[in-house]
Amino acid sequence: MNTRNFLKALALGAVLATGAGTALAQSYPARPVRMIVPFPPGSATDLAARVVGQQLSTALGQAFVIDNRPGAEGTIAAMEVVRAQPDGYTLLFSSNSAIASNVALVKNMQYDPLKDFTPISGIAETMLALMVKADHPAKNVSDLVNYIKARPGKVSAGYGSSSSQISIAVLNKLGHTETMSVPYKGIPLAINDTLGGTVDYTFADLGNAMAQVKGGRMRALGITSARRSPLVDWAPIADTLPGFNITAWFAVVGPNKMPKDVVAKLDGAIAQALARPEVKEKLAGIGMQPMHLTPEELKPFMASEVVNWQHLAREANIEPQ
């Protein structure tokens, strides 16, 4: 083949490839899409995934099926997505746990969130609340710190996510306290055992915390972000323990090397959904504020959050397990 014919062949191949990609995006999704969630039903991640999944189903004309795969700090769900075909039919809807925090918390990680995922959309941000039973003697953060110090080695705290695990460790560091941390496969389970008295306190995502306080079953002693939230009137823990600042976020990613046109179609539908007043209202009801990030914005954000959570873990003296 001479040079001219070779160049023509290359050009034709590029046109065909572009056409194939466009056709794929136009036909996508042609069947139900599985959206894997690394936490159990009722968790903040699950609730957000159901809000977004419903919007995607309506916009794209196919069911977005929520598949809860809790356990191992989200690595079980993450690995299922990493191993999936990058065709857009298996997605991960996760908090920062599986997408960023696990780098600091999980020893011998089987995946690299910055290399093994295709960033699709940033969804929302939230914070956690320091929670005790409604009849607990602690009425504020100072009370709880004193309560723990008066019972050395006898106070326990439950966690069901990386954010809640690190929140407990940071409370111990800044409050100069020692508590036994008890892991759960999701924050709802940690809440149940806090209510049952198995553990003394927990850090719950804002949505679950709001529901428990409204129901009169638990008391919120403070929130983990340094700034106040427009959704609740609870003071930041940092007002009592300066330097306390932990926020959580949610995003959708897929297996590495997903078609760009499919990614753009998903992100476009998500962006439109997050702009709707009724969706903002639903997210506010579960303690979240929209934080849309495009694929191009989400990638560096994920990288910066990996560094952020490594810093938080080091500061809290947490070793990968």
C-alpha cells in the first residue's frame, strides 16, 4: 500500500471508529444498567443512589438497578466494577470510601481508584453527625469527651464507613480520649447498636442523623464539617475541638476505559437531574447538597481526595488494615 492509500485507510478508520462510538452512545442504554452500591440499604450512599438512579431511568429509558454489595470498606463492590466490562452497564455509585479513602485505610489494595475507574460524575456532598442515644448523659461534645475520660477503656464507638472510622479517630486525637472502635457493614447497623447500647456513640451521615433526631431516638452533639450546614442547626464539632473538619461526598464511576460518548451521555443526564428543584429537595431530605462534577473535574478531585484522606488517616494515627 502506498503512502496516500495508507493515509486514506487511516482516515476512513477514524471516521468509522467515530461513527461507531456515536452509534453506541445513541443506542445506550439498550438494556438495564446495574449500579453497584458498596453499603447496605438505608445507608446514605444507597439513598442517594436511588434518587439518582430513578432520574437516570426516566431520562435514559432503561432501569438503573441498585445492587447493594456491602463489606470490606467498599472493596467488594469496587472490585466487582473494576472487573466488569467497560460498556456502561456496570457502574459504581459510591461515597469517598471506595473511590478515595480506602487508599489510606486498606492494606494491600487490590485496585487503584485513580487508574482502574473511569470518572463519570460527582453527585453530592454531606457531613456526619456525632450521635448518642436520646437518654445519654452527654448533651454536647465537651460532655462526651468528659464522659469518655471518666471511663478509661470502657467506652466504644461504632463505625460503618471510612468517614465515620476516621471521625472516631480524630475525636480521640483532638479530645485526648481513648475508645474502642467497632466496625459495621454500614452506618445503619452502627446506629442500631448505638440505640441498643452495644456501643456508646457513632458518627452517622447527616440524612440518617436527621431522621433519628426527628424521631426522638438519638441526640446530635455536633457535625464533622468546620462550617455550619444549611440543613441543620447543630454546631460544628470544631467549635469545641478546633481542627475537626471531615466531609463526605458521592460520585459515579465505571470500569476503566469506558467509551467517552457513553460517559458524556451519563454525565449529561446526571447534570440535568441535579439541577432540578425536586431533586435538590430530595437530596436535602437525606442531608446532602448537590455537587456536580464533570468527568474532567472529577478526575483531579479524586486525586486530591486520595491525598486528603491519607493526611487525615496519618493525623489520626490510623494504620491500614
